Amino acid sequence: MSCLIESVLGRRVWDSRGRPTVEVELRSRDGLLGRCIAPAGASRGSNEAIDLRDPGPADGGWGVQQAVANVNTLIRDAIMGLDATDQATLDRTLLELDGTANKSRLGGNATVATSIAALNLAAAHARQPLWRYLSQGRTVRMPLPQIQILAGGAHAGGRIDVQDLMVMPIGARNFDVALCWVANVYRAAGDLLAKKNRLAGVADEGGWWPMFDSNEEAIQALTQAIEHAGYSRDQVAIALDMAA
């Protein structure tokens, strides 16, 4: 049974850094709702999609009025009447409408919010939470978190190259224990950095902003924090997001 898109609405909302981003809301003919807010990171790789921002000083140069307008005109006209349960056709329509390799015409923020809003609408149509709809009846497991403890790169003024120094509680028996272990490592890292006068504050994603001179020093400090919190290498491991 199809789930035909009857209305498309884009709007400006605000992310956790106080910057504007794009929210898309899709409704079906039977009154169901699918919604998504486009994520935006602190850095972008050379081959990543363009996060379309308005020229000029408005909103600190982070404005998304053009991206929102693209949702409410070009994208709306192209996807009205499409079946939200046919994700491949909807995404192909967005790709062809944009026509660029990096989404620079419509904006990656406009297209990804539209695509995931359609996915959420399809899950609502199936009367299922999104994770169950995506699993299509297959057995699933709770994902293992990777959580930032120390920040670098664009998250912390470029002091070191590596942007995210994270931990993975690989030995935790459940998600609650996993988060408790991470919290203990986070506190231990803050205590150690403060004692060494290496703590500049908290970076924009909540990790500690340390005053390191090298990537190696940062990794050593994270290793020490794990040990100081009382965990072994088969309990808590290190994960890196290079953002290079």
C-alpha cells in the first residue's frame, strides 16, 4: 500500500551550536507525518556534499534561507505525489533535480532533510519505529556508542589535527553500563588534565578542550584517562575521527 506525499514544508530551525539549519516536514494524504532536521558538522571534507549557506553577514554567515526556499519550491514540486515508501525513486528524483556532484544547487542540507523525512514518513505509514522499519524483520543489536572525550581540529581551535578522540565501551554488557563507563572516563580525563594544567575548557561538542602540543600527547592522555578510571583495553577502546 502506497504512502503518497501530499504536502512539503521546509523551515529554518537552530542546531546545538546556535546556527540555523533546515527542517523538512512531509505529510501524506492520510495525515501521517515525517520530519527531519539536517545535521551539520564543524568541518567538511573536500568530497562531501555542500551545506548550502546564504551569502552575506545574516545569521553570522550561516543562513539557510535559500536552502529552505529550495525545499518549498523546487523540491516540493518534484516530490509531491511520490510514494514515500519508494525511497530509491524519491532519492533519485532529488539527485536528478540537483544535478551536481556535491549537491551545490539544492544544498545537501535541503536534500538530506527531505530524504530522511520521507523515510520517517514511510515508517509512520508502516506503524513502526524507524529502527524496526529499517531492519525489515532482521535481528538487530543496540549500537555501540563512540563518545568524544577530547576535542581537537575544528572543534577546538585547531590545536591538534585529530578532531575527535573518543572511547568505545567494548566490554560493557548493556547500553546503560556503556554510558556509565564513558562518563567515568570523561571525568577522569578532566581531572587529569586539570592537574597537569592542560585544560582550556569544554569544546563545542562537549568534549574537553585540552592544550596539547601533538596528536600523540592527546592519545597518551586518553589512554591514561581510561586507566585512571579503572578500565582495561578489553573493556574500553579508543576511537578516532580524523576529520582530515
